[in-house]
Amino acid sequence: GQPLTKVQGLDQACGTAQFVADAPLLPKTLFALPVLVQKLATLQRIDASECLQVEGVHSFLSAADVKAVGASNAMNLAYHGKIFADAAEKPEHLGQFLGLVLADSFEAARTGVRLVHVEYGEEVEATVSTADGVLKGSVQERHGVLSIGTHTPGTKSLQGKISSAGQKHFYLEPQTTYAYTDCNGGLIVNSSCQVLDLAQTQLAKTLHMPMSKINVQNQRLGGAYGGKAMLFAPGCLAVCIAVLKTKRPVLLQMDRTADFQAFGARAPFDASWDCSIQDDGKICSLKQEILQNVGTDMMGFSQASSVNCYNLPHAQLHCKGVITNLPCNTWMRAPGDFEGAFIMEAIMEQVARAVGREPVEVQELNLDEAMQKAWQRLKTKVSYDETLKSLKDFNSKSRYRKKGIYCMGSRYKLEASTFFEKAMVRVHVDGSVQLEHTGLEVGQGMDTKALQACAMELKKIAGDFTMDKIQTQLPKSTKDFTWRGVTGTFGSLTSETVVSAILEACGKLQKEMQPWVAAGRGWQEVVMLATKAGAELTQAGVTEKAKVHDYMLFSAGCAQVEIDVLTGETQVNSFDLVYDCGKSLNPAVDIGQIEGSLMQALGFSLLEEETRGKDGRLINCGTWDYKIPSGNDIPVRLDVELLPCLKPDAPVMGSKASGEPAQLLGGAFFYAVKDAIGYAREELGLSRVFRMDPPASPSRIQTFCEQ
């Protein structure tokens, strides 16, 4: 439970931490970049002759080469689609892999990609939006209608809508794979994926090779947020095809623009609702209808309907997927839960404005009782009543700058019982310890928590044991464990379920070494005596299902912003957050995760959206046009408070997850801006009830301040 600095933090900050593409490359490594589909039309002819004349270009691969090495072009496990667009069929979306240029350098490969000429047949009309999909009958069900309670009539009804154009994962490290053959004719695949077991299974199935001949590994990932759980597959498989074809090592690291074009994101949605309310703002009944633009396959679906932290007498929640010609969308941090909370807050804000009350008053009428601890602590922390009074006073005296404030709560269910991880602890004869586990370090500080838990348990054997005696096994690899059944690294729960497995392994070591434990006897001596006696000092552990249960996590946040009515610019003055982290395994790491998720939500609320043309082409494709939060966008003051935990009830050492739940609170940035716009509109005699879709960009702020 100590707030230790992340063990790999300094290496990451200094640039010395190695990711997939940073490892020393083998001789004769080829550098690969994909050629992407640019028109939604049948492929008539691919001419790579000019590309192959470029100095340094080795070869060009396409769907024909997949068949030549005895593999399947279809990916039907991790990713539903084709490795390369096939000439016999219409491409599924713009940005689909069409081929792969292999060269002696990335520079030569980039030149070669530009010189691959493709002739297309007649272009067909693309299905881009959910409206297009509805017209073409491409709506699909996953869960049907989710119903809560029984219908209760109110005194009035309200209808509303809100839409989002999606959000890119924007992981720091783009999709990357480095693969080569081993001495036994197998493949060693270094992939920036979140699920090694799934990658190994996908490769074996598609390449028609036994799993025993495929070793998938990685040392760490440069961010993922769900974008590398399934979307790793096209690049990973294309590289392995290239290795089998050329018999040489191959490295693919996507350029940012190509990564944006080829892969999906947080799915866009169109939400509508009809709610029945009392005159005071109490919601009696709610009906939500949500259409989620999943892209080419329902793999991109997540349940984006929710009542979040509110206790409603009756609700009907209906979320459907719409198949379109966009790249397949996928999970992104708090998938479904974040969108659901954002939509539910749009409803709550609309109700408050319609009955002429402050949102906080209406929220409290509908709030889940279990939210009260975090909610009341937040209101005290920000001195809500005094702050609101001061804000109104400022706005009454300022014409061109307006302040806004908004509070949000989060009720988040963590399904820990569905997670399963493994660990192995080896004590060497010199007293050093090797720790292996199935969690992947994605920047979330998992290895730090794992080391702390291991050190805490081994210290029970000898009081002089210190954490620096432990070395984490890197890279994580499918050759070290049977990964079947291991949960991928996502969903915020891997850290604690890895710790659960480590606790079991260390518990076995404690029993094995107990005969040689004595008061005043140091670690080195205990190890020496146990080794001489033939004790088994390598022990394995798994997540104990009987001891791991699901739990709820409650948190609350308050955003305070200031907008410029003339320019539409926003300054986030502060964000205060109260979070139930249970008995944190590492408060420093957990607070960092909370802050990070909040900033990703800020991007969704104020800055980020996908802009697409009529053919589905991504227009803001790359860092010049697609902006994530920078140093100027983050709150001037950000204060995260972990609630005291007197009675830990979370299953693993009383600690609760920190990676995703706080993401839901980030919608408060958007609604605080909308609050500020409302004050500007009031001065012009305009209504505070108006629809605005995220993000609250400068142009939208300008528009809604005037009309």
C-alpha cells in the first residue's frame, strides 16, 4: 500500500525503456509498411513494378502471397476480416490492408508505398453513418432491451438526442510487430498486443501452424486503451506472412496516419430518449434508444446504454449496432460505460434545465444511495454552494467570459470474478528472486504493484528481505506459461488479479520454507538452508476464483471551466475528484491512472472527434488535424482524493481498480462548458435548453453562445 514510484517510470521518461521496435534487430531485417485501400471498389489491378524499382525495396506482398505460403487470408478469431483485400471481393472499408511493401529501411518502404498503383472498378456508395446503415437495414442486436423496474407515470415528458463522432485510441506506440523464424522452423512474434493467448491462437489458426511452433511475446506496450486487444491482428498476421515468404526477419511499425486510416476507434453513436418526470425533476420513467456505429463487424459493439449512478423507478435501455463501411471499431477505455454515463448525464442536464433547477439538485433527487459518501465529500471539498454563488456573481459582471461548473458521479461494476491470471516465483540459490506473471505492462504500473505484493509476502519469511532482490521476467512470453484461459490485459482488473496469483505462489513458498524460518534469521540464510534440504523454491500461483468476487466502485468529480464567448476557447480552471480506491495497493500509481483516464475523457469532451467524408475517408487523419489534450488543455488545478477505507471489501488485499472508472467523470468537462454557454445565452434571452454534441470545440462554443 505504499506510494512507490513506478519501477519503469524513469526509463520511460528518459526514453531508455525498450518497446517492440526498440529491441536490437537481427541481421537482414526487412522493414514493412502497408499499402491501404483508397476506394470502396473492386480491385482491378495492382501494379507494383515502379515500387520494386526503388532502391532498397525488396518485395511487395498481397493476397496471392498469403495463399502461396499455405495460410488463410481470412481472420475469423481476433479480428473478422481479411489480412489483405482480395481482388475477388469488394474491400470492406477504406484503409484496409491491400498489400505490404518490404524494404531495407522504413524510408525506402514509404517511397515504395507511394509508387504502388491500383486500378479500381466502379466505386460503390459507402455506408458511413448510422442513418445510412438504418436505411440499408444493417442494424444488428446483441442484448435486446434491458429493462429496470416497472413503468411509473410522471407529470410531463421530455425527449432529446445527442451524438458522438467517436474517439481515436491515440496510443503513443502505434501498432507494431517484429517477427522472425527460430532454429526449429517456428515463429517468434514480438507484438504490441494486449492478449498474447489470442494472438498465438489467431496466428496458429490462420497460418495453419501448431501453437507449439509460435511464440508470441512483448516486453511492454506503449499504451493501448483497448485498441490493441483485437486490432493488432491485421499487422501481426501480415508480418508473419512476410517472414514465411522471405525467410527473413520483418518489422512493421505503422505510421500514425496509416494507423488512423486502417483501424477503428471508440464507436460513434446516436442516442435518443424519452423520459417522464415530476415537476421537481424526479425521473419516473426513461426509455433510451442508442445506435452504435460499429464499423464492419459487431466485434466493435459495446453496451453503450446505462443509468450510471442514478436510481430510477423504471428504465428501458436499448443499444443496437449498425454495420457500416468504417474500419471495425472496438473497445476503448471504459467501453460502453463511458458513453452510457455521458448520455445519461445529457438526460439529467436536460431535465434540470427544463424544470428550472440547478443540475446538482436534480441529480440528488435521482442519485443512488450508495453514491452519497463520495458525492457529499465532493460537495464539501469544492465548497459547492459558495463556489456556485461566486460563479454566478462573476458571470453577472462579465459579458465576454463566462464560468461554468458541473458535478458528475460514477457507479462502476468491476467483474473481477471473470478474470484469471497466473504467476510463478523462483528463489535462486543466491537469494535473488525471479517473478513471472501473465499481466502485460501497458504503462499502468502493474509490474510495480506485482513487485510490491511479492516483496510484502516474502518479507514474512525474513524481515530483511527487500524488493530490489526481485527481478520481473521480461519479455512476457507464451513459452513461459500455458496461456489458455488467461484473461487479456484490459478492463482495469489485471493488476489486482495478477497480485492474487502472486499471493498464492508466495503463500506456497512460505509453507515450503517455514521449517527454516527463525527469529533473527535473515533471508539469505533461510534460502541456503532450504536449498540444502532440497526444498522446492519455485512455486506457481493462479487467481483464486473462490476468493475473487465482483464489486462496485463509486466516485464523484467536479469540473470548473471558463470560456471566452468571442473566441470559443476554454480554460479548465479546476477538477476535483473523490474516488473510492479501497485500500490502494499503490496510491501513487492509482492516482496516476485516475488522472490519465480523466484526461482521455477531457479529450472526448472538449477536443476529439473523427471527421469523415461521404466515402468514409477520415479527414482529420494525423496529429496536424486530430488533437488530443496538451499541456495548455489540462486543468490549472487537478486534485484527486482517495476516500479513506476503514473496512476493505474488495477481493484482493482490499484494493479497487483505478484504470477506467474515473473516465466516466470526465463528461463533467463537457457539461461545465455547456453550463457556461447557458449563462451567455441567458443574457441574450435564449433558452438554456439546447442540444450540443461533443466535443465542446471552440467553433461550437461560439455558435451556441449566439443562437
